[in-house]
Amino acid sequence: MTTPLDQIPVQRALISVYDKTGLAELAQGLAGAGVEIVSTGSTAAMIQAAGVEVTEVAEVTGFPEVLGGRVKTLHPFIHSGILADKNVGEHMDQLTEHDIAPFDLVVVNLYPFVETVASGASQPEAIEQIDIGGPTMVRAAAKNHGSVAIVTNPEAYHDILTAVANGGFTLAQRQRLAVEAFAHTASYDTAVATWMADNFDDADHPAYAGNALELKETLRYGENPHQPAAIYTTATTPAPGVAQATLLHGKAMSFNNYVDADAAIRAAYTFTEPAVAIIKHANPCGLAVASVDADDAIANAHRKAHATDPVSAFGGVIAANRPVSAAMAAQVKEIFTEVVVAPSFTPEALEVLTTKKNIRLLQLPEDFALETKEFKQISGGMLVQEADIYQAPGDNPENWELVAGSPADEATMSDLVFAWQAVRAPKSNAILLASDQAAVGIGMGQVNRLDSCRLAIERANTLGAASTGAQDVSTPGGAENVSGSNAPDRASGSVAASDAFFPFPDGLQILIDAGVRAVVQPGGSVRDEEVIEAANAAGITMYMTGGARHFYHG
């Protein structure tokens, strides 16, 4: 085993890139430093057009590019020059014997497979963008980093020229570049393998599931100050999400900001109507929709969402599924808020909100969409599932079964449908009370459904605003008129959704005693008949979804 050279002067470079950004300037800089350049196809043509002398790969190999360019660098004269260990005399003797010159620098970037798939290209078009020669050169040079520097990122071209001018790449530089190179090919191969599995493997769960992560930013800390943390992004994600969002204003996002923002958009984007979700510690404390015909619908949705629980909304994270308007911004301005995340902000809204130093404004990418597949890390492995996006037959109210009471009128059914969609957002066990297309009480994250029922009632009657339409959002926390003799009785007359069945009638009885007028729940308990009997005895309406449920463990 040999010791790698500390610094290697760059005398000969191999360049083969799809992304031509900065290529002319790089070639001119290398040529000016006396570096011999070997290149391929369109890369060589562009270098020549920049007035730089270049040797085409076909001249080195003595063999032309064939198969429409699929084969050009896969040749011993190229790969021997990349893989020769300059510390091994036998290697260098063999190069001399076969009249092969070694490379000191390899600059390669790959065919745009990920971008091609994202564009909606056909399968043959995607397959044609699976690079073979490029990754082979990258891996060869990265393996032989003791003798060769490998660069895959056009943003590093300035560093190349600096290193050349300073006598070549040091071992530490070559090692860092090798790490980047193997990460680059790993991400590329993961994207290809994932796409192949999605398109050609008929199994519900293919034998391979990959997710290549690339560092976006080191965070100040994690959930707690003693936990180091960072945020990574993945090129294999079908659509960009909160990790790719743009921070328009405010301090850098924290670990908990990202967690809550993700939970908020998951809740808000459940709805096709204008919707606003307010999240605290990854659970909703406010959730509402507004009619598309309403004046300033998104401001109306926010006003109703804030009224769900004005106390908990203080210091929360807000998500809107429509552009934030000036009217909504004026409401938000009066409440201490950590983050507002939305598809966009009107100029007037930005003018209002940017006066608040400590609020973070996060704009989602234009092609944002909820994830269709979810990964959850556990010790020793990963759980993978299709995302819960209301795809079960029982999520369609036309498939609900009326098991107790009279059929719901239009307004009641509208609230039941809203509640059933909204109950997906809180942690299980979840009970959500709703009225006028807004949550009025949420019981969540409890270890039994009785406690969730009690908590939903308590929050509805002690923490909410007396009138969702007239809620004053100007007081931080909205704390007036939420307790004591002035507390609203919002549970009475509301509807309820339960994310899973009632195992006994006692949980339903708590809701009945509080005045809930209609309930939707999955059904499926061995005591369903007892639960239905309790509903009929109280004269309330109850629907069952045929087993469709919405557990969310987070």
C-alpha cells in the first residue's frame, strides 16, 4: 500500500460535461496554465469554439464514438490514465509500455436524468438520459484520488484554477472532492434505481427504496439546544416541498420551525378550498376553510382558524394554501407568529409582514405538492408507506353509511366532511369538533379516546372565541373572552369526527353530553351496535365510513 502524494501538479485534464456552465472560462484558464486538455463530443466543440486547443477522446483511443455517443470514453487508454497510481512503479511502467499518459484532473458532470424525469418525459427519453461513461469516469477518478482530482460541480471551477495556479491539488483537497464525487454518483444511481422500481417493478413494495440526501444547511441546533442538526434535500423527491421553500424574510429556519411548517402545509393542503392551518408543536391548534366566493377568502379562513384556539396560536406556525393577502397579513401582524408558509405573498402582504423582525416568511416552490410516499426512520431500518391523502373509498361521503339519527342537512353534512378531512392533521387518538367549516375543539395525541373527547370539549368551551366571524385577532394570543363566565359553549351544536372507531359508547357519550349534534367515525368496533344504540338514544346523527380511518402518529 502506497502513501498518496501530498500535492500533484495539473498537467493533463480530461473534461466531459453535459452542463456547459463556465466551461469556456475553465478551459481558457487551464490552457493559460499550460494544461493539456482531452475532451469529448460537444464538450470538445465548445472548448474549441472558445479558442482553446483540445485533443478529442477519439484521437487518444484511436476509436470513434459509436452507438450515438453511448460509447466514447469506455476504453483502456482513458481509464488507465485515470486509474494509474502514480506511486506504484509498475503502474507507471505499464503506462509507458502502452504509450498512455496519466490524467491529473477529471472534470465530469452527468446527463440530466432527474430533470428529464421531472419534465414528464417518456420512458425511452428517461432511459436515454441514464449516464454510463460519466459515472464510470467519476468513480474511477474518485477511487484514485491519491493521484487524480475529480470535480463534478461547475461551481468549483474557480477553485480548480486556483489550485492549478498554486501548484496543484493537495491530498486533503482531493479527498474532499472524492467524497463529493461518490455522493454525486450515489445520488444519481439512487434516482435511477428509484425510477426503475417505480416504473418496472409490479410489486406493491419494490425490493429497493432509496433516498439520497444532500446537505442544504447546518441548523443552529435540533429539537433541543444540545442536539446538532442539519437539513438535507433529496433530488429523488417527486415534487419539492418545504425543504426547497424560499425564506423571504426573517431569521434562518430552525429544526422545529421546519417540523411545524411541514405539519402546517400537510394540514392546509388537505383541502381544495382556501384553507389555513395553525400549528403548535406539530399539532393543529387552528384549522378552517372559507368559500372561494367569500370576500378575501384566505383572510376569512385565517380568522376562523385563529378563533379555534387563540391562546395556543400565540407563537405558532401558519400555513395557507392560497397567496397571503394584505388583509390576512394585517391579522397575522397582530399575533406573535414564528413562521408563515404559503405559495406566495402579495406585495402588500409582504409590506405589512416584513415590518415584523422576528417573523419568518416562507414561500413554497411553484410546483409544490404533498408527498405521495412517506418514510419514517426506526432503529435499524425505515418504514415506508403511501401518504394518507384521502384515497380510501370511505373518504367519499357518498359511501358513508347513516347508522343513527336523521340524514344530515346540507350545512351539517358540509361540516362533517370538513371535520373528516381535518381530523387527519392531529396526532392520534384524535377527536375534532367543527362548526361553520372550522375546527372549534381538537383532542389529540392521547393514549385513549375518552381523554381526546374530553380535551376536544374542554378546548371548544374554554380556549376558543365566542364568535368565529367576529374574533378579535388584535390581542396577542387572543386571550380575552376565552375563560370564566364569558367562555363560549362551542361544543354544543358542533359536529365531530373521530380518526378511528369508538371502542365503547362512553367516548361518544361525552360528545353527546356536550351537545354535539352529528358524528362521523370509521366504525369497525366489536361494540359498534352499542355505540349506535347510544347515538339513537340521544337522537343524534351518526355516519360510519366503512372502516376508513386516519391515524397519524407523526
